[in-house]
Amino acid sequence: MRLWDTKTGECTHILTGHEDDIAYSPHADQLASSSDDCTVRLWDMSSGECLQTLTGHTGNIMGVMYSPNGNKVASYSWDSTVRIWDVETGVCNHTLTSHSDYVYNVAYSLQGDQIASASDDTTIRVWDVGTGECQHILIGHNVRVYSVTYSPQGDQIASGGTDGSLRVWDLKVGTCLWAIQGHSMEINRIVYSSQGGFIVSASDDTSVRLWDAASGQCRAVIQNFQGAVNDIAWIEATGINYLVTGCSDGLVGMWKVEVNEDHVSPLWITTKGELNVQDATVQDVQGLSQLNRRLLKQRGAVGEPGHRLRESSKKSNPMVSVVPKLTTPLDKIEEAPALTSSVSVDHLEQWIEQAKHLVASIKSAHGNK
């Protein structure tokens, strides 16, 4: 595991010994990690030192999650249990044992008083964090339950099965409010909108779906990702709603959600490639800003010596700048033009502006590194 400074892009610490799931403390002073060695480790964020090694599980630990106040960590395992640990002492406060098969996911309520666990035994169980008592056993999925999350108000749970089924549960009485088969494959991640009116699901079927939390109506679909969508996040800023998606093809995207119009539009998507204008010349080109000139040189363009321009004119070989398209059904970026020594300044400027926006999006997606 590597810790990175988001301002400088420098790697501050390399934490070795664990290889699976990680979780940040809400206070950002600590990191929890899990591994198939059946332990949980707590790490100091400033020094990179391992503070605690928590032992007790007898099977691979699938993941860890901090409580909202950061005082406890929940770990869930192939040994069919969930354990709740005290972060300060490393003591296991409760071992939750009523599942009969692997536990694949847990979620804390925002109030921190409950945990929901999703299991291979096709059930979701709701636990009291203080006592360790099982309050509800939610039965309805016919397959492994792979994802679970609480509504912001804490009165609902949404769960997703490996068959693509989505269910929403009323926690006051422990009943299913609605169930729908919207996805065709496993649901990897579910999130509520910040106000709780919408649910977003990400699936192996290469789509993301936006649902009305009250009715179960599908309000929007983002399709044709190039791989399974593994993770999503809902962000609300200055009254505008956004989705961030992480896909198994290595791409991260940010989407604007216009709820009233049932529309989701892309703001940016990272690309695996990069702007490359190797050996293209900007010698004597007029109208380029210093920023654009630096951008082109950074990506391989040359400006000196002047004879390169003359050589290029003699050979008349086009020098092509390669920028991958943003592959999305909702938006595309024009492919780069073939660049020769005689390309018009207007055409070059127009393309550079597109390239500049693309590079800014990529930098934003990677923490401005």
C-alpha cells in the first residue's frame, strides 16, 4: 500500500505486509487494512507505522470499515463472522456469528449505532453495535448478497445480489419495500444520494443505474462502459449532484446528475493514453499561448533547431498526435488532426484547446499530479 501527498504527488509511505482491502479513518489520521493472513492492521498515517495487529478471524478477511466517529473498526470474513474492534485498545468488542456462510460486505449506519452485513447465505443481517445483538434478518434474495448500504436517514437499507437484483428494506419493521431485476449481472456497489431520494447501483454488466428510492423506478442509465463498474460515489456541491465512477478497464469518470430531467451527462473521463506529439514542430508557429506551447513541448513537440521545420517541409510526412477518444455513448472528443508543417494556426489552436481541456480533466482525476 502506498500513501500519496495529493498536493505534490509524492509517495510519503510504503506500507508492506497486507494486500487486500483498506479503509481510511474519518479523522484521516489512521488507515485500516485487511488480508488473507486473517489479520487487520491499523496504521499511523503520519509515520507509516503499524500501530496494531488485530487477530481473531479464522478465514480470509474480505474488508474493513470504520465507524462514523472513527472509534471502531468492523472487519468481515470468509469465516462467516463480523468483528467489531476498539481502535484505541485493539480489543474485539463483539464477534457477530449468526451468518452461515462468507460475509462479503458490511455498512455502518450514519448514526453509527447499527451495522448491516451481506452474506453468501443470501441474507442481510442488522446488528446493534453496542450490544452485538442481531435485530433483523432480511430474507428475499435468492443468491449471494454482495453489496449493502444505509440510507442517510438510517431508516432504509439497499442491497444488491450477484444476479443483478436490487432490494430496498424498511428497517422499522424489517420488510422489503421493493425489489427489481434491473441489472443483468452482479451489483458491485450501491450508494444513496446525499438526501436519500435516489439510489445508484454499479454492476458487472457495464452499466450504472439511477433509481427512485421510494418507488424503485429507474430514472437514468449510463451504459457501455468498457468493463465492470466496480465503484461509485455520490457528491453534492453547491446544489449540484455528481457521480464518480470507477471501472475495471482502468477509467475514472465524473458525471453531472440532472435529477429533474432524468439526465446524467459526462463531465470528464480519464484515458489510459496521453497526448503525444513526438517530433511535431512548433518552430515559428504564430498565435500559440505560452501555456499551449509548454503543453506541446511537454508531450514531445520540438521548437529547435530551425532546420527540423525545413526537413519536415521537404518530407511532407504528416506527424499525427494521438489522443484516445472518450468512449462513452453520451459524449465524444474529436480525434486529433494530422499535424504537418503547413497546418493552419486556427486549426491547431482549435485542437489544442480541446487537448488542454482533456489534459486538465486527466490531471483532476489523478489528484493534479
